Amino acid sequence: MNEVTPTALDQAEHTADAAAFAAPTSLDAPAATVPGASRPLSRRNLLTVAAGGAALSLTPAPARAAVRRSIGTGDSAFSSLLRELDARIEAAMAAYAIPGAAVGVLLGDREYVRGYGVTNVDHPVPVDADTLFRVGSTTKTFTGTAVMRLVERGTIDLDAPVRRYLPEFAVADRSASRKVTLRQLLGHSSGWLGDDYQDFGRGDNAVARFVDSMTRLPQLTAVGRTFAYNNAGLCVAGRILEVATRLTYEGAVRRLLLDPLDLRHSHFFSDEIIGLNVAAPHDVVNGKAVVEPSFWPQPRSLTPTGGLISSVRDQLDWARFHLGDGTTRNGTRLLSRAALTEMRSRPGPGGTLVVELDGMGITWMLRPTAQGPRIVQHGGTWPGQISGFLMVPGRGFALTLLTNSVGGSRLRDELFTDDWALRRFAQVSNLPAEPRQLSAAELAPYEGHYLSRRINEAGTWEDAHVEFRAHQGRLQGTLTTQGETSELGVAFYRPDFGLDLDTSGRPIGTRCDFVRGPGGQVWWWRNHGRLHRRTDQPTP
């Protein structure tokens, strides 16, 4: 199982991909106060995390043709909510330097899709319902749903060890390699380091080569015990799809899902979208949106975890399928209703991933509400292509958002992390989280040094260090990554759970938590779903 680096041909293909967009120049736009926007955001840093004319359609059932400016009829209350949504999106686009966005809303039998702004600040074309964006990690839900089709056929078993399908599969821990199941891969509880972004070229064996390279991934927690977001685990699931279907990952998902569901504006390869309306990725520099072609290419080895290119209309059709009975528009059954329900049931270990989670189902984040109905959510972060996707099955509600700027993360937080849209459209809200002032003694167990690691596209290790100290009833921290330092903070709202703070000490809406070991000591800080290991006391 040798490590393989990209060939010169692979690098040339990446360059050709990037050149599909015009060379970056800035567009005068309203100044924005965006953290980190005073300099270009590197692709590496983005991977560490993850306004104008409109295209509008408001119809009980969507037409498949692109619709530019047509407004159907709807009840006045729904129309009023949509006007509020439009205003919020347009204000955020101006504030956060987002050139283009597309939104889709499903509420019962009512649907709304709209494009805003332009695809590219240098060559402006209006965004519409069929404009293509990278959807990032929402791709994982396609991987999980394709797996479920094979589960219902009896081809694979969610609770079987991965080695039943990949006999030579191995990570660094022998026990984990032997025990881990497909369900644990899809529910992000495999326990090994998950942020591995290695590029193994454009060949049909890219995913296989990635999986073969995973022997150096260390085990962080016991298999099945702790939730930690794991991109590498989804690549293993993608490889199982390849072996089970004898197709490439992309071919398997197309045959099992994209073609039967008639998602004709959903693709995996750049050469499939030539001539279509594509949203170029943008950086934010000095408050202005700048086309950044280098953000577009993505390693084929990561396709099962984030490679889909899609439109807001197709994403809303995806929501409709998951809220439905498992049949396509023409009545063909793809999954049973029970299988769809299972994907958003039986959550594994809980925690936080920007929001507080009951746990993960089969690739779906399962998010609690104060009123009881569960939110089923995902979304994606790829450089310059930020997306959100959520459903409230108990309310028949779905919301999806696609953007073409790093500033899109701020808009996504407003619509998907905050509960503004959830309260208005689905009458549910987040669990309460009122920040509290803790004593020095109460904060002491959390103080210390924390470390997280990742593997970049070239296969090199990169470390992030966080130092937490008590300060005025909260934790004040310093983050150091690759020589760059920034400030952060945490205000606790209940034991072990906190709100992230900006540099001025104000909550920014996202949540994190601390994970304790068997003896009750704090072993980990979990932020954006990633585990940061406590290094100043013994941990496993």
C-alpha cells in the first residue's frame, strides 16, 4: 500500500480546470467586514474549516426547464415569508461580498427557487435555478443513499465489517481496521483521523489509491464511541460502492440515483459541464469579491465526500425525494419509505458540528429543536463554494442554498445555523443556549493546550494548536496553524457545551463542546466536528 503523489499530467489537468475561469481581477462592490478578508484566503485554510438581477419561480410543482423571471401564485403568508427571505439574502450578499447565490424552499406542496446576482464578477451572467455550483459535503448524502439502495437489494449490510467488502482495508490501529462497520463510516464514528485530503490523480483508481493510503491514519477514539467528522471514512464507503457495483464511484451514483431521479444538472466532472451556466468560485480581498480559479479543482480521490456539482433546482428535488415515499416522479421505486426513515433515525454518538447534534444517521446530521421535531441537515464547504441543506420532515420543510464566495459561510450561518428561517417556515427553534459566566474553578478543567492534525493534498501533515485560558468567566484561546495565529473564545451555556466567540468576545452563533474520558477528565475539544486532543495531560 504505497503512497502515490500526483503526476505531472495530473497537475496539468488541475491547471486546465482552473483556467476554465477568467484570471482573477477585482470588482468594486460594497465594502464588507469579513473576518480574514483583508488578505486572500488560502486553499489550505479553507479546507481546514470547511446582489442584483434575480431568477425566480414560485410554483406548486417545478418545471424542468430553466425559469428566469416568472412568479406563480401562493398564499399571502408564504409570499410574505419569501419576501423576507429575499431581503435577507440580498443584504447578506452585499455585506459579505457574495456575487451569486441560489435558494430553494419546499413547504408542503409549495416550492420556491430563485437565483440572485451573477456567476462571475469578471464575466457576469445571471444566476438561475439551474446554475451549477459545487455542493461540497452534501455529496455525502448521495454516497449514503446509494449505499442504502444496495442495502435494500441485499448486496451489502450496514452492520457488516468493512473488511467483508475490502479485505485488505487498514488504518493504523489493527483493531479498528478489523471491527469498523459501514454504518460507523457513514455515521462518522470510526474514530480515526478524518481530515485527509490527499490527491491521487484523475484516474479511475483514485478512490482505491486513497483508501490504500489510509494505513497511517491514527486512531483518536474507540470505534463507535465518539462522533468526529470524518471525510476519509466516506471515501471508504465510496470505495465499497465501487467494489459492489463494479463501477467507478461516479458511475455508481449516476446509475443508482442521478439518472433515475432525473437530476440532469448534477455532475462530477468539469468536462461534463462545459457550456452550462457555472458559478465561478470567489475569494474576498479587501471586502471585494475576486474570481479565484485555483479554488475550483478538487481531487478525484475525495469525490465520495464532496465532489458533486449541482443546481439549486436539483438540490430541492433531492430534498423532495428524501421527504417522500422513495419513488421517483414517474413512480419508480428507488427506496422504501422505511429505508429513508432509517437514514435519519438511530443517531450515533452526539456532540456538535457547528450546531448541537443528537448524532449522525446515515450521512445526515440529526439536529434537535426546542419543540421536538428533528432537523435533518448537511451542507458543504469548498473554497469559494459554500452551501447549506436542511429538512424538517415533521413540518414538510426543506431549505437549500448555494453560493459562489468564501463570504457565503456568513450567509449560510444566518440561514442554517441561526434559527431565523426555521422559526418562520417550520415553527421550530434551536435548543436554548444562554452564555454563562463561570468561576475560575469551573473553567480550570478546560484550560490547557489542544492539538489537531490533518493531511494536505500533497500528503504532508499539518498541525493546529489551541491554548485555552480562563478570562472573565469564559475561555480565551489562541489558535496557531502553519505559523498563522488568531484569537478565539468559548462561552459555556451548559456543562461541556459552549458558544464560539469572535475576537471581541461576542457569540457568533456556532457551538462547540468538550469530550471527557472514562475518568471524567477533559480529553478533547470538539470544534466544527473535529477533535482537538488535550496534550497537557494523559489521553488515550
